[in-house]
Amino acid sequence: MTLGDAPNEFKLNNPPTDGISAVKFGPNSSQFLLVSSWDTTVRLYDVSNNTMRMKYSHGAAVLDCCFYDAVHAYSGSLDHMVKVYDFNSNAETIVGRHDAPVRCVEYCPSVNVVITGSWDQTIKLWDPRAPSSSAGSFPQPDKVYTLAICGDKVIVGTAGRRVLVWDLRNMSYVQQRRESSLKYQTRCIRCFPNKQGYVLSSIEGRVAVEYLDPSPEVQKKKYAFKCHRIKENGIEQIYPVNAISFHNMYNTFATGGSDGFVNIWDGFNKKRLCQFHRYPTSIASLSFSHDGSILAIASSYMYEMDEMENQVEDSIYIRHVTDQETKPK
């Protein structure tokens, strides 16, 4: 199926010129999309008008970004820096730094704090009302690969398949220490909008659905499943699951893999709701808009096979999704 066959989908103009690390919709609007890239930029797109509104740069590849509110973005980079950018005044401020690349940047509205996770084996909290002062640095057992906000908790996935649950209102100790139920390296963690649990993906074509309540009867509900695997000439090819994004209304979620496919899942009923057409290359990041009407899809080669001769250009697709694709049956 070519894109010409998908009238509900279009490509954004002026995409980044190198790998896309994150796409994230604004907190209350399906109009604005923030995109960070290995081309050292963070870009703000107006998806309704298919225009790039503005961009700013770091000294090296930008690995993640997030909205703080409608007019401020935070970003973290391979240059170890955390920046905040004010769209109204076009002013950037260096908020602080880690001792190694900053891999994750998330905002927690319920506690009003920005959290960054780094390969320096720490997460740091930043108070948006007092930029350039860290509200604390907290050691993690290994490099931070992914983190997710779950109400007033933050779930941190590190190297070594470890998962830590912290309470942002009391960071004096780790609430839960877990090991991933998947055998291979963790790629992405995202939380259910109902805050009951999280979904974790690995480099080995698997996804785990986990619950936060440690009681044995709730833990019985957890499970894992295989996905993003393709049989080619009788041989099963297994692909990393790079991206997860939740539909806020329905608690369903999308996964994106290096096979170029996006799947939508109903995690509670253990069902795949649909699969979109194959995109030109790996799915690097996904973001549902807050009302669940639009899914932003970053199709961006992630060097799974090293350098390629005819590398596909990095693209961001904006897809209008329907209830039929996203609502539990």
C-alpha cells in the first residue's frame, strides 16, 4: 500500500535531516508537535498547517524533548546539556547538565517537575519555576535508557534490564526495584493512562504488560507477547520494538518497530486491533495527540544494520486515526 492509498495520512514538510529521536504532541492540542533529532535540532511543527514554526539547536544530537506547557519545551542532548526554550520570546536557557549524554526528558504535571535521565546513571529533577537549579540528582543502577511518568511516579528503565519505580513526592528511596520480564535490552517504557501499570518493549520483538500493584493477585495479570516479527523465506526476522504511545481515552497503545510497522493493541484484552501499512524504514518514535485523534509516526533508520547504501530519508507521518483502529472491540 502506498501513501497515495492512505488519504488519512500525510508527511510533514521540512523534516529533520538526520535520525529522529522523539516526536511529542503538546499537552492540550493536537496542533503542535515537538521533534528532536540527531541533526542537533528541536523543531516545533504546526501539523494543522503542515509548517515548521521554529527550531533551536544543541551542540550535538538531541536524544529527547518534551513540552512543559504550550510555550516551553525542554530537551536533552549528547552534549550533556538540558535546555528550556521559550517559543514566545525565542529564548533558550541552559537549565543544567549531566555528566554524560541526556537520554530522556519528561514533564510530570501532577508534581510540576521536569525529569531527565542520563547515561551517567542518574535521573535529575528540575523545577520549571526556577530554571537552572536542579531539584535533586538520584543515582540509578545503570545507564538510563527510558523513563515514563505515571501520575506522581516515574518508572525508569536502565541497562541491565532493570526497572525502578520512584515516587516523585518522596525521592528518599526507591519504591520498587524490578527486573524486566523480557530477556533482552529494554527499549521503551510507557504508562497506562489509568496509571495501573506500564508497557515495556525490548530489542527482541517483544512487549510486556506490567502492573504496579505488587499484590500477587494483580501480578498474576501481567503477560508478555511477541510482535514486530516477519517470516521471510521461512526464516523469522525479529525486530526491536522502539516506540510505544498510549491512547489517553481508550488505554490502548501503539507500538512501532524496526520492521517499519505500527500496530495498535488492546492490552487489557490481549488483542491486536490493527496494523498500518509498512513505512519506508524503522519506526523510531510515536505520539498520540492528547485526544487520541492523531498519531505522529517517525520513520527513521536507526542503524540496525550499520551504514546502508540507499538510506531512506527521515520522515514524520501524521495519521488521523479512527475509533475502529483504536477503540477496544
